[in-house]
Amino acid sequence: MELLTTNNVWMMICTALVFFMHLGFSFLEIGLTRQKNTVNILFKNIFIITIGLLLYCLVGFNLMYPGEFNGFLGFSGFGLNAPLTAEGALDLTYNEGYTYWTDFLFQGMFAATAATIVSGAVAERVKIVPFMIFTVFYVGLVYPIAGSWKWGGGFLQDMGFYDFAGSTLVHSVGGWAALVAVWLLGARIGKFKDGKPQAIPGHNLPLATAGVLILWLGWFGFNGGSVLSADPALTSLVLVTTCLAAAAGGVVAMLASAIKDKNLDLTMFLNGILGGLVGITASADVVTPTSAVLIGAIAGILIVFAVAFVDKIKLDDPVGAIAVHLVCGVWGTLAVGLFSTNPEHTFLIQLIGVACYAVVCIVSSFIILYVLKITMGIRVSEREELEGLDGHEHGMDAYPDFRLNEH
């Protein structure tokens, strides 16, 4: 009982840290976008975490962890059905590391993250209601079904695919949908001129920086909690590899962007840190600290060139979500096959897993978004975009005493 209590307390602390990451995502997104869309971005982020938890309670948890199933799709019923003893008390033999309730809440925090990734990529021009509908379907159905293939004991788990805390299951699941959404939406007005990308600066880099530091802190829970116990050796290793990858990603992205663009770009530095964190998330418990530095460093390089490539193919991603969560998520998952200390982890199996998630996420997000596009439209009008979504979608300003004319 004492061990269960210790493990459960650690898991609850990690749950709180992952919840805190939603503030980090919010700060990062509003900091890297324009003042006139701040309320809109905050509204989307609050909606994602609230509806995400309710959907995960109603159907998501039992879709993702259905028990015995065919490996592709299973469902163990609506709502939360905690295991009880004959006396009607919570059965504490559910798991050595945590109770049923803690399990639900920790996993529920992960579920909302996938849609948050999409929110940043489509910022400043997506209609709020279609985005909310997309969130309901993607978080409520697509994420838990895809998650069941690995974490629920499905066919990828049987195949030997490995993703410790979600480089693919969380980050690239959001990243693939972000890619599809950005393509269907089109670029913001003024982003491309004569085929060349134009900088649209964010309005508050101090907030963006605070957001990244909050996310880094939250990753202690994201990866540390994924040990699923308070095991001192494994938990401390995971926190070390996580921090080293983040640091390496930031430093290398900063250096690579300085060499490439001849300036010290803070936003590249910040996204490099996030890229390192996403990259190490699949393997944090099965790599050495040295390997973690290499994984983070390669993620940092990928960030710089992925951001440039996204611009080159005329996709508009205001916060770099595709580069951070999709590109580095795929890299981190493949890195398991290159750096894992477990010889059973192979590059080919990791590649198969990445491909499976790419197919289901691209197809499902396209269907949801395309249906929304042809029925109710997913992009605001030119006037609404130029004047700002805050006034038109929400009837309020984030900073009413410091209004700027941002066209």
C-alpha cells in the first residue's frame, strides 16, 4: 500500500504538470501570433482541454484501453467504470503504479494535446465553430482509436512498435492533422508575396518564451509520468534524457539558424527546444544521455530546415507546429530504432508504425475537415481576417486599452 501511495502521488503530480502544459501552449501560440487574434486562440485552447476531458470520459478512455480486442478497434462501454471490490470500494489492485482514477486523468491530459497542436497551425484564419466540431471528432474518436493500437495493446504493440510517451501517438497525430488543416485552409493574407514568404511577427515574444519554459517544465510530467510509477532509477533517467535533448535541440537550432539566416533568431531557439522535447519523447526511457543529446541535436537541425521547407511549399504555419510536432515526432519515433538500448526495437518496425499513423491521421483529418469545408466553410472572410478574429468571432479585445491597428 505504501508503494502504491508513493507511485500514485507521483502520477498525480505528473498529471498536474501535463495540465499546466496547456498554459504553455496558450502562451506560445498567442505570443507568436498577432494581438488581434489573442482571444480567439485562448478560447480554442480552453475549449480543447474542457471538451477533451469530457469526451475522454464519455468514450475516449474506453476506446483507447478497451481490454481484450481485435487489435484494431475495441470499446468497453460508455463512461468510467472503475473496478470495485465486493464491498463497493475502489479496487486498489487495479495497477501497481496508480489507481483507475489517476490512470484516466493522466491519459486524459494527453488526449487534449493532439488538437492543441492543430490549433496553433491554423491560427488567425480558421472559423471557430468548425474548429470546435473538428476537435470533438478528432479528440473523441481518432486519437483514442489510433492510441489503442499501441498503448491499448493493439496490433502495433504486438508487432513490437515502441513509443514511450507519444512522439507519434500524441505529437505526430496532431502534426498530421495540422498539415492537412493548413493545406485545406490556405495561407494568411500577406504571408506570401510574389511567391516568397513574408514574416508576420508575433505580438509578444516574452509570452512565447514563457510558454516554451512552461512546456519544458510540463514535459517533466509528460515523460516522467509515462514511467507509470515513481521508480527512482528510471524516472530520474527519463528526466535527464528529456532535459538534455531539449537543451541540445535549442542550442543546435540556434546555431543552425544563425549560420543559415545570419541572425540569432529567438523563435528558432524556442522551437528547437520544443523539437528536442518532441524528439526524445518516444525513447526517453531506453536511450543513454549521450544518445539523448544526439537525438535533440538532430531535431534542432530538422526544425530549421523543416520551417524553411514548409514556407517553400507555401504552407502557412504561424507557430511552426508542423516542424516541431510532425517532423520531430516522426524523427523521434524512428530514433528509437537507431539509439534504443533494447535490441528488440528495430528501425523497420518503427517505420511501419509511423506509416500506419500517417495514413489514419491524414485520411481521417481530411474527411472531417473537407466535409466541414464544403458544408459550413472553415475559413473566415477576408474582412474578418484583416480586422481580427477577436472582434468578429468573440466581440471582445484581449488588450482593450492597448489596441493597435494591425492590418
